[in-house]
Amino acid sequence: MSSPSLIAVRDDSSMNNSRPGPRAGGPTPRRSFTPKQKLDHLAAYEDAISRNGGGA
């Protein structure tokens, strides 16, 4: 069984991408939640835990 041949490749071109990526305009802002949304989420999680579904 022979091993595959390796060929050295030189590429001096820059890594410019013509389409903007997710970070093109800077970092994506973090999501924020109101206190009511946080309490609703916690209530839903506590309900799920009571039915053995907290980790799902």
C-alpha cells in the first residue's frame, strides 16, 4: 500500500471575500431580555423540571 503524494503549493493571494460575513460590520450585538421575559423563562423552566423535562 503506497502513501499519497504530497505537493507543495504556494498561494500568496489575500483572503478577501467578495460577500460580507457576519462580522463584516463589527460584532453582532448580544440579545437582551426584559425582566418579565426572564421571569417567564424561569417559570417555564421550573415547570419543565417538575415534569422531569428541565434538560430537554
